[in-house]
Amino acid sequence: MSSLQTPLRKVEGLGVSHSGTGHFWRQRITAVALVPLGLWFTYAILGLVGTNEVAILSFLAHPWNALLMAAFAATMLYHMSLGLQTVVDDYIHGTGMKIFCLLLIRFVMIATTVTCIFALIRIAAST
Amino acid sequence: MADHPQRPGHERPLSPHLSIYRWQVTMLASITHRATGIALAVGTLVLAWWLVSVSNGPEGYESFMSVATTPIGLVTLFGFAWSLSFHMLNGIRHLAWDMGYGFNKVTATQTGSLVYVLSLVFAVGVFAFVWTGHAGYLQ
């Protein structure tokens, strides 16, 4: 049977959807990473509840803790953008509105990630 | 040709939607997974707010704590704790499915109920841990 796909499309395994299994796979990889990172986050938050600001500053200023908090925030925000994209794909049908929502999700994701990492750098620099 | 289905303006039949199905644990868990995911998206903004408030020094941190410790703040934090527990436990259930485990009808229903019970136990456990004075060990 003849195919209407170009050889390049065939090789990439992509059709009219413009994308393949990349979204699905990235969602799974970030999900797996978020299990240990989420458990570490719970350990960190519970350890800091009821302490004072000095204790929180010195905890977050420690390189390993800053690194893990940045990894947790960045991974969770990326996982969030993939998940919210699925919600938009499912419920928003107008092309213009869909593009607007997807752009908004990505901008909020990147802005929040940058904000978290900048705050962590400020904390590390202040102590 | 009084009632031709193709006539312009004629309402086409819709496929059965949520309201027509009998509620089951598996479908409820799927809906809850999405709802907790959306709730946790808001949670990422609160995490960013917390980090920025800490980086702003004592006054900034006080302003965060004055909101977080209000009754509404505490209920919201409990909501995040339960959402994170549920989304993580049900996420592990999803990852097991992706590897081909637990797709049996009985197993899927049982693990669905288990996720609800365990997520509530974890969320209540976390708050009980704090209220009994066990938290704050990183001082």
C-alpha cells in the first residue's frame, strides 16, 4: 500500500499530530524523578516546620539542599506544564484559545522556575 | 425528509458523557489524579512564594507565615499535603500500569481504593507529626 507520508515523516514516526511519543515519555521520566525528589522535599519541609528563619536560611544555603530544591522545583514545574498541556488538549478546542493557553502555561512554568532558582541563589549569597 | 440528521442546524448525537456512567473507584481515581495535579500546579506558585519570602529576609518570611498560619492557610496546606500524597501514590500506580502490571480489573479497583486510604493516612500523618511536636528536626 502506498503512503502519503514523506520519507522524513516515516523515519521520524510523526504524522499529522506533529509530535510523537516525546510528550508521553518526558511525563514519565519527570514522574519517576519526582518520587525521590518529592520524598526529599517532604523530609525537608517537615524538618523546617516550627523552626525559625535562620534555620531555614542555613538549610537552603547548603549546596546540596539548594541543588535538590532547585531540581525538585524545576522538575515539578516541567511535569506540571506537561500535565496542564494534556488538560488543555482535552478540553479546549478552539485553535487560538489553545495556543494562548499553551503559551501561558509555558511562560508561567519558565518564570516560576527562574524565580525559584534566583531566590535560592539569593539565599546562598546572603549567608 | 422531515428529520434528516445531516440537515444544517440539526443537533448531532453526543457520545455518552460522565453523567451516564455508574461511578467507580477507577474512574474517580483518574478524575482525582487530574484534579490534584491542577491543585499542585497552584502549589508550585506557593513554593516559589515561600522561597522568595525566605530570600527577602525576616520581614518577607513573616509576611508568608502570617498568611500560611491562618485557618484558611492551614486548610490549603493540608489540601496540598493530601494532593501531593495522592498524586504521587496514584502516579506510582500509573507507572506500574505503563510497565504492564496491575491492569487486572479487580487489582485496578483494589489499588485505586488503596491509594485513597494511604493518601489520607499520609496527609493526616504529616499533620499529626507536626502537631505532636516531632517536626523541626533540621534546627
